[in-house]
Amino acid sequence: MLTVILGICAVLCAAYGVGLLVYAGFLTACTWAGLTVFFGAMSWASYYYRIHRKEIALWVPVAAVTFCLACLAIFISIEILIFWGASGTEVRGLDYVIVLGAKVNPDGVSNSLKKRLDRAIEYAQDNPETIFVLSGGKGRDEPVSEAEAMRDYMVYNGISPDKILLEASSTSTVENIAYSRLVIEEDRANRKKSRQTAQGSIVLPPGSYVTVPDKPIQIGIVTNNFHIFRAKKIAEKWGIKDPVGISAPSDPFLFVHSCFREALAIFKDRLMGNL
């Protein structure tokens, strides 16, 4: 039975990989080619052990099964967190919203980035006072920085440039969040200084006033649904209190691939201390 199940998994991975090859290109399909080989090898190993059981020490299959079950348990746990993160409720009236970048093609924003931007535009129309931080640097194969392409798209679709800040240096989700926080802090300081200048200087005698701390700001993050959990955890790591996830849809055909890759990214970031 185990041999058959593993064989079916190999066939399914191969079929999905072929679909990805046609739909998204070679690099995207490579992951599923590797999984096809893995499940195929495990199916063959299961069959071989069933035939040569007396010749193989018991600890070998026990160790292999234990390792695979542990990996499966970790993977399922992470996927539950991914789906849980994508199901958050929307909060209105946020002070700032960080829109995470994604690939920019020579002919414009990619489908994934377009979905994020459309979601950000929808939020901006419902919350006109919110300021958007568009975050993403320029890759070697990108015509402009992701932040610039995002700004052009949002302005073209009616969002005021006064409500847009750019962060055009980041190359990863961690840098997106970290650098965007610096942009927000700088903008806050500039706005506070502008208000003080506009109000003029008022001299009060010592002890006649009490300094009141600034009102805590609320920050949201726009990204595709499968990416919300990791983005929020990274934001918390970088000192953003109670970040709000704003979920954009993802490509239906790529959703399985995206969730698998995201699980690996969460595991990696956890090991590296980013979460």
C-alpha cells in the first residue's frame, strides 16, 4: 500500500510539474521535478524493502519512516499557520500600509504584484487617509525598481502621489519590512516637524504642561494570501506592534506551488532568526 501511495504522489508531482513548466516556466517546475524524483525513489525503496526485508537491518526503515513523518508533521503545521494567517479580518483606518514588492517584467508588473496593488488600491479607496509604503528594489532583470513600478500603477489608477512613500532598496521580505519601518519613522518625524512649524512657537513657563506620548500607529501589510503569516511575523520581529495583514488573492494554479515554497521559506527564516 505504501509503495502505491508514494508512486501516486510521484505521478501527481510530475503532472503538476509539467503544468507549471507550460504555465510558468522551467525554474518554477524544477521544485516539482525534485519532488517527483524523491517520491519515486521512496516508492522504489518501499518496494525493495518489501522484497528484501530479511537482508536489511530494522533500524534503516525505522529511521527513514521516523524522519519522513517528522518532516511531514512540521510541513503540515506550517501549512496550517499559512492558511490561518490568510484568514485574518480587515481593519479600517490604518495609518500606514506597507505593500510588499514582487517581480516587475519588462512589459509591466507581474500578475502576483498586480493582485497586491489592486488590493492596495481597493483599500486606499475605502480609507483615503491611509499612507502607503511601496517596498521593493530593482533586480538585475527588472527595468525599474519594484517600488517605482508600483507607484506608477497606483497613480495611474487614481491614488494620490501624496499618499505614497517609496522604499526602493530592499531585496527580500525581511528587508521590505525593515526598510519600510525606517521610511515610516522618517515620515512620522517629518510630519510632526511640519505641524510644529505650521503652529508656530509657543513658549510656556516650566512645569505648566505635561508631555503626552505620540498616539500609537497602526500598520498593515499587503501581500498575497499565502505570504501573510510570514510577513506579519517578520514585522513583529522588527518592532512593528500588532501588524495587520491585508490579504490579496494569488494565482489559483500556482497556489499549491506558492504554499509549498512558503513553508520552506518560513522554516528557513525560523532557523535564521527572522521570525
